[in-house]
Amino acid sequence: MKVKNLNIGQKLFFKRRVANLSGYGTIVRIYENETYGISYMVLLDDGRVLNRVEDSNINPKGAWSTVNEDDNPEFNYNGQTRKE
């Protein structure tokens, strides 16, 4: 099983899927399971919680992608995006 080096506090971007709006979020919990692999609980900046985000969905072509300050000028170090 290939494991990404993601930790609690890592910023992610969720791409819009059908009825779910896009948004930035932060990993707040990591689940490890021998059968199902690694998944994450993500708290989005708008207050939504998405539970069991699968490790395999976090990639540039998937529903989720990692974010850092270089990728997103709206990102700041307290784990939130800037709101004007």
C-alpha cells in the first residue's frame, strides 16, 4: 500500500462534485485500517466535516488535492484561507 506523507493540519482543496461545493479544509483526524487503508477526517473552512476521505482520492486529478502557500495565495499559516 502506497502511503502519502499527510499529517493532521495538512491543508486540502476539495473540488466540487455534484451537490457538494468546493472548498479548502484541514485534516483533523487520520484513520488507519489494515483492510481499507488510510482515510482522513477533513474540516472544511466553511464548517462542513467530511469523514473518511480516502487516501487514494487525494491527488491532482482526484476530488482532493494538497495545498500549500505556493499553490494558493489565499492560504495563510493559521490553517485558514483569507476572507476579504
